[in-house]
Amino acid sequence: MPNTSQKIDRFFLITVGILTIFGFVIFLSASLGLLAQNGTSFATVAEKQTISLSIGVILFFVFSKIQYSWPRKGALFILVGAVIINLLLFVPSLSLHFNGASRWLKLGSMSFQPSELLKIALIIYLAAWAYLTKDRIVEMKHGLIPFVAIMSIVSLLLLAQRDTDTLVIIAGTGLIMFIVAGMPLRHVLIVGLLMGVLVGGVILVRPYALERVKTYFNRQSDLQGSGYQINQSLIAIGSGQFFGRGFGQSVQKFGYLPQPTDDSIFAVAAEEFGFVGSMGLLVLYVLLAASIFRIGNRSADVFGGLICIGIAILIIIESFMNMGAMLGLIPLSGIPLLFVSHGGTALIITLITMGIVANVSKYSRQA
């Protein structure tokens, strides 16, 4: 490994900083909408997010100083550990249930979402696997078969949690890493076909997933039911017009827009900051992903490069799924908006992944 420059990529660091600060500002404003909901404390939610942000920032700097190559040899154990932690969701006394899904572990007064850990664990494993396999990845027994086996285990685990959205994110990220690692086109097509069949099957057998698709094609059919959230989102976004109502001035967050601090938070941001602010937020995600791609391209080895590519793809897919759903471009999902939405686990894990990328940038080849 070449000598480190000991300096984090400046453009990447600035972009992460702006997104983190802007995201927290948007979250605080959206949290005011909780005042309209009985039994919900704005102060409690804001305090928890502040604690999560503080922990995330500390871990960002910790992981930025730990050489990124450390998990390569233990990647399989990291993935197995993440799978075991996800299996704890099926222990009734440990899990929290919401809308028929079990996606959170109880940690006293706090909660933890294991699927967030599974995302980064899978990225690390796939990067280490491709690094060790090298040119043999084009062979079915060294490439396609183990990849399909790992993805099948992860898919079954997420399906059992009724977490279809995370499954789509992980499947998309894994497939693109699969392509970048050098898989033959015929193997890529096989994996793509299998994933398409899986997603199609889930839509057909899971009523809530089928309802989302039906609402996507006809959101006016049930304005007070399945079409309520998307229509309220579009009202909020349209109300923002070009420059927005102004910070803290959203109307829709007060009892009209479901989950204003979670998956609907982009609609709140669009209402308050308008088209200009929305485009600014979108550009920040694009710039962040582009900077991570650049760091990955300059990485000292394949392992660091693939980790960066996986993280960048994760950011692109998650941000598009959230914003696209609120704009009516794709069916609704429960995916949070990275750096912005309420959710301590997602925020902490996101900042940890940024710390890993920061460390990769220290060892990157100079342009």
C-alpha cells in the first residue's frame, strides 16, 4: 500500500459537512410538525437526533483514522455478525413491531435498525470477495454461484422482516458492484433476471406492495387512503413554488403530511425552500456521490475502490428512492432521506461509511 497523504479529500469533506448541517436544519424544522400530534414530544425527538448526530460525527473521525483495509480479512465474519444481529429481530422480547413489520431492536429507551448495519456489512464483504477472487470472478463457481448464494440469504432475511425497500437497495447496490468487479454480461443478466422475478413475486404476494404499485398508477383512486400520502406530498412540494415559504413555514407538516420527519421530509424541505432549495439538496447528493466515485477510482487497491463504489451507489439509490417517491416518480417507499430523516441508526451508519471513505481518500493516488 502506498504512503498515505494524511489528508482527507477536501471537496468530499466539505460536501459531507454541508449535507450534515443542512440535513439537521431541515430535520429540526420538520420536527415542529410533531407538535400537532398528541403524545409526541418535539424536544425528545430533537434531543435523540442531536445525540445520534454527535455520535455519528465522532465515529466519522474515528473511522477516518482507521486504515480502511482492516476489515478485509474479517469481511465474512462482519457479514455473519450482521446477519446474526438481524436474526435477533425474530426474538419477540427483543424486537419492536410497527405496521406488521419487525425491523427494530429494543435497546432500553432507544431502538436500533439492524438492516442499516447489513448494508455496509454486505458492501465490505462484496469488496473483499472481489479483491480476493480477482480474475476468477468470471468463472461461475467463483463468481455467479457464491454471489447468488449470499444475496439469497440476505434477501430471505429482509423478506422475513417485511423490509422490501431495503431489499431493493441492497439488490441494486450488489448488482452494480457485481458488474464493476468484472462479472461477465451473461452472469449479470442472470442475476438481473432473478432479482426481477423476486421483486415481481413480492409485489404479487404482499398486499401492501401491490397497493403501492396500484396507487402509483392511479393516485387519485383513494385520496383518503392509499393515495393520501403522495397527494399531500405533491401539495407540499407545489406550495413551495420557486423559492419556498421560508424556513419553518411549512403548513403540510402540521397534521397533513404523514411522517414529516421520516420518509416525507423531502416534501417538507421542498415546501419551505422551494424548487431552488430542492435542486440544491439534489445537487449536494450528486456531488457527494461523484466525489466518492472519484476517491474510489483513485484508490490504492480494488478493495478500497469497490467499497467507495458500493457506498456511492447506496447514496444514489436511497436518495432517489426517497425523493422520487415524494415526487410521484416511483411508488412510495419507507426509505429515509440520508443525512436528513429521523433515525439514529441510519444517521450513525451513514457517517461511519463517510468516515471509511475519508480514510480511503488518504491512501488514494493523486491526480
